[in-house]
Amino acid sequence: MTQYMISVWHEPDLDDNISDDDMQRMFTQVDAFNQQVTAAGKWVFGGGLEPVHTATCVDGRDGGNVVTDGPFIESKEILGGFWVLELADLDEALELARQASAACEGKVEVRPFQGE
């Protein structure tokens, strides 16, 4: 078995431009997906992230301690949440990613963990 991260990507202003009804629908769909993978014994960890404006970047290289507000980089898409799932192979990961994408109504990325 291999652990895969399925990460959810969306536009930075999604939280400002989505209706409460649409957000609630996605929460319901994602909760159903979470229940499915948990019941199947595939769930390791997962969660949604607060909006990107809540991010803080820390740089401790070379003994420094630089702390800045905001994300590490400005980009067209941001990480909105993720799942870590224990799966048999890439084919299973891709099928669950398809279901996750449909549930959260956005693109997802699939990546195996190193050493798995």
C-alpha cells in the first residue's frame, strides 16, 4: 500500500465569490466522499485550509527568522485542502481523485509520498 496526497486547488478569490448555498453543497459532497474513504479503511488524514490571506510564511534559513504575512508565492491557484489516503496503486488513486474532484468541484493533484 502507498500513501497518496490528493490536493485540492482553486482560484484565490473562491471564498469571496461563492454563494453560501454553493459552499454548503460542496461541503456536503466532500463529507460524503470523506465518509466513503473512511469506511473503506483508506483515510489517513485530510482537511480543508482557511483562506490564503490567513497564511504566514516563515524563513529560518541561515539562522534567520523572517516572518511575513501571506502565502509563499502569489499564484493563479492556491491549495485549498487535501487528503492523505492509503491506496493499492496509482489507478486507485486516480479513480478516487476523480471522485474527490467531483465532490469539491475543482481540480485536484495526485502525488505519492516518497519512500512508499
